Amino acid sequence: MVAGVPEDCVIGVDLGGTKLLAGLVNPELRVLERTYRLAPPSNDPEDLLQLVVDEVRELTHSGIVAPSDVVGVGVGIPSLIDQATGVAVSTVHQPFDGVPVRDELQDRLQLPVALDNDGNCAMLAEWRAGAARGCDDAVLMTVGTGIGSGVVAGGTLIRGSTGAATELGHMVVDFDGPLCPCTNRGCLEALASGTALGREGARLAGQRPGSALARLAGAGEVITGVTVTEQAQLGDRAAREALERVGTLLGVGIANAMNIFNPEVVLIGGGVSAAGEMLLGPARTEARRRARPPSNGVRVEAATFGADAGMVGAAVLALDLLRDGTPAWQG
Ligand SMILES: [Zn+2]
């Protein structure tokens, strides 16, 4: 092994508001094995920490590589992170406020752990090896339970004065809009996340009695963003209408990001990006309609790593930590 260069594997963990995706990743960022599970709603940080530990151990002992070849862990969570202490701050979807997540995981796993905001992780993956490779200016939004984001401007991952910058999911796009989990009203996340997609699907189920969404709702099924995406892929018009509405609202946020950052590309990742052009098409159209030229000509594309972007980016964090001793953004 070349001194200082990790040849062994790491585990990237993307712990979202409702799911955990973990992957065994080699230094070339190839995902060798993955696990996916729903994260049970919990107000106890202990439950979620244990979930991460269990998944990391499962992958470590999956037989793909020797357990001793797993040399570090990267974790992305939907929270701001104090990088000096590894403590989560201003967390919306998880009970991690004030919890020293990095050190807790490090103690339990007995491995080096790198921790960052999940949107930053996804941006890092795309910037290092995906659709933003070679870009000095790029915006990424991960559309899942909430909306995470990361921004590269002038060749730097933007952090802000206290690490709280580029919370694009909480830009207000509707003064009197629906409540956001952050307690504000009308945030982009409240209007264009997977949660919002489920809500829009449920609303349309009530208005379209012949639709598949209405049949499912009538059978007692809770209409989620995943339900809507699945039914849209099967051709249900109400579900497609819900995606079009949410995509259009996402486009309003993208237009704002285009005007602020004038990026080379805007990338959309996260679970809802599985809907592909049914989401991206309306988002692109609305963004181009609203953004000022020449920013309105910016490409709007699916993230290369799709729903894996946060997990792969977390692995990049771990590899950088092992190689350089610092998270990538500090290097
Ligand atoms: Zn908000």
C-alpha cells in the first residue's frame, strides 16, 4: 500500500428522514454492495445511531471484502454539522440536535468516521466523479423526505461563515405557503419534496375518483411520494399530474438558485429523482421560464449517482479523511 493512500474500502451511509442507504465503496467509488432500509420514526437518537452501526456491521461482514479491509466510514445526515466538534446542529428531520454524532459513531464502530450534511455529500460525489466533474460552479438539490442541497461556487464547496450556507430547501417561495418542518411557511421543501409529492397525490386522489391513487387511498393506503412515483410510472394520470405540479414548484426554486449562483449545471438527486423526466421536465421548463438570461440556459439534469449520490459522497468524505486527515471541503 502506498503511504497515505487508502487502497481499502470504506462504507458510505446516507441517513435520510425516512430511510438509510449504506454502501461498501472502493477507492474508485464503485459501490460493491449496498443495504437499504426504512428508518423507523423515532425521537431517540440512540435508535438511529444503532441503526447506522447495524448497517455498517452488516456490510463489513457481507463477505464481499475481508472485514479488516473496511477502514473508514462516511455519514451524511440532513443536518448542519459543526465540523470542529462533529456535533449536529439545527437538525430538522432527526432527533440529533446537539448530539455528537461523529464521535458517538466512532466510539461504537472503532473506525474513523467523517460526517457532513447530506446535501454537501451528494454535491461532493457529483463534483468528484459525476455530472458536475470539472465544474467550478454547480448546484445540486436532493429531493427526498425533505430537500437537501450543496453548491460549488468559484471552485469551492460553499460553507458560509458557520457552515450553514446553501440551505436551498428552506428558501421561501410562497409567503403564505404550507408549514415546513423547520417551522417556517412556504419553504421550497414544504412545496416540492417527496413529502409534498405525497400530500399532492392524496389531494388529487380526492378529486379523481377513477384514478389509481383514489383506489389506493380508498383501500386505506397512505399516499406517499413513493406511491405517487410508482403509480405515475404505471401511467396513472393523477399521479403524473402530482409530479408535474411538484416539478413545477421545484423549478421555481431552481430559477432562484440559477439567478443567485449562475451555475454551469443544476443537478437533481434524491429518492424522488427516480421519477426522472416526469419531475425534471416540468422543473426545467419552469426554471427556464423564470430565471434571468443567461442563467436560464443552464442545464438541469439528473444527478449521475441518482439516489446514491448522498451515500457515494459520504464515502468520498471517508476516503478524503483517510488520505488527507481532513474532510474534502477543508482541503
Ligand atoms: Zn423550511
